[in-house]
Amino acid sequence: MGFELGPRAAEAGHRLVVHESLDSTNSEALRLARSGEGGPLWIVAREQTAGRGRRGREWVSAGGNLATSLLVSLPVTPAVAATLGFVASLAVRDACSAQAQGAVFALKWPNDVLADGAKVAGLLLESEARAGTLAIVIGIGVNVASAPSGMPYPAAFLRSFAPGITAGSVFSQLTDAWMGYAGRWDEGHGFDVIRRAWLAQARGIGQAISVRTGDWVESGIFETLDEEGRLILRKTDGMIRVISAGEVYFGDASQNGAAS
């Protein structure tokens, strides 16, 4: 299984390092950033032994799946850097859709990709200040060959829709899709363009959802995203809540108990 940058990414000067095994592609990217690497650098691991997802959760990455991180250094604030999650979500969705045209792909706030309603990809953004810039790591995991079992949400994998897909083919498509959306994002100046593109592919807009943060749950109608990418929830009494982080449940979280 080979990995190559897409032509647009290669032409733009992106670089690629492929490892047989790593603890975590995000951890490796952060180690490189601390040693002076500024990117743009893609890191791929054929095997990932200690992958992690959002909120400290383990990310299971079996052989044949895609585990990759992109390291970039940009003169932006952490709040602006966080909106790169929407850039990455759109790029992952496009790459998956191009490879598995038999599935319906959608985006789930804040940064999951769904295939026929089940999670097929997740993202983790991390950043550290480095000499006047921010070292930003965008970690991406895509279920290509298999999906983990026993998860608290439905999970899917791309080969169930198109048997010939490989992690390498998804990766090449992803790197070029990233170039397009990152260019529109323009270091945060074009986030409104990204926001509107994300909303056009989002699941749950105008529908009842619940959002859980720890033991706290808010329910209401998913109205939109604000100019910072925060979720706007309209409660039954008409009050508006602005939510910066949490797990989205489609329907009543108190009944189904897990994000879908």
C-alpha cells in the first residue's frame, strides 16, 4: 500500500513522511514541531499503536485504515487555528465521497465525517506556540478497511461501499482536497466561505439535537454555526445557546445515551 501526495499538494511544496509504525501521528508531528520543523508536512503511519481522539479518547486505527497528520506553522491565534477543523472535515468528506460514491456523506459538528449516518472519520487538532507562529497539527483518522467494534456510536468503513479503496488512494485525494479548502480559508480570513460550505454538508441543521459536555446536556434545534464555528442551539423557550465544545446527539441524548 503506497502513499503519495496529490499533485496540487506536491506542487505547493508539501512533504510526506511515511512510517511503518508510530504511537500517534499527532504525537510525532508535535515532536517534530518542538525540534524546529515547521511544515507543511504530512505524516502517515501504516500502524498506529496509541492514537487518540478528541477529549482524550483512544482512536483505534487497524491495519489498512488511514492515520495521518498535517503539521503547518501559521501566524494565527489558537481560536482561528481551531477553525481548521472545518477545513479538514470538508477535505476528508470530499476525499471519501470521491472514493466511495455509493455512500451518502455528511458532516457532524464539530469535526466528524459520516457515511450513511455512521462515523467513518474523525479529526483531532492540537497546537503549540512556536517563535511568533503557531505550530498546528491536524490529525485525521479514516476507517478505510475496517471499523472498530464496541464503540458508543455507529461506525462505518469505506470498503463496505467500494471494495477497491485503499488508504493510499484516500490520502492522495485528501491532500489535494486540503489544498483547495485551505486556500479558501486563507489563514482564517475566508472562514465564512468555509462555514457556508460546511453547513451545506452538515447533518442535523434545523432538527432537534442534544449536546453533551461532561454531565451537562442541552437540547434544542440546531440553528447554524456562528462566525467562530460555535454551534447555535435554539431551545424550546426560544432562548439561544452558543456552544463551543461538546458531543452532538441526533435526537434526545437522555434516551439514546451516545452520539451517533
